[in-house]
Amino acid sequence: MAYFLAEWYRTELTEKAVGGFAALLESTASAMSVEATPVRLLVTLSVPADDALYGVFEADAPEVILRTCTRAGALPHRLTPQVQTWIASGSRIA
């Protein structure tokens, strides 16, 4: 499995909007994993000052993520392959 960074540019990135968006992507990825190929949304990050929302996905191929996002009605503006992430253990970011 590989990691990919999806990027969306949206206005009004309120906590409620981002939470709903992330929940939709997560549930769609879960459903896709059961029905077809494994895909997992690992983390979302919003940057309201830039109208940007990022998601890190794990999947075998970028096409799997694009199908998942399309099904969720959220085709990313950009999808970058081969990303790496490090999150400090015990960290909590709100």
C-alpha cells in the first residue's frame, strides 16, 4: 500500500463543514474497501486561511482514491503520490 495526499480548495472551512467532509470521505472509503479495493483515509487537515483541505489516503493505486473521492462527490483538485507522514506519538492536534 502507498500513501497519497489529496488536496481540495474550498471556502468556508468551518469545523462543522470539515468534520462532515472528513466523515463522508471516511465512510465512503470504508464502503469502497468492503466492496472493492482497500482504501483508507488516515488524516485530514484544514487550513482555513488558505481555503485548503488536505487528506492523506492509503491505497494500492491513485485510481482507487479518485474513485472513492468521486463517489463521495469530492474529486480532489490535486492528488500527489508517494507522500510520507510522521505524527509524533501521543500527539493530539485539534
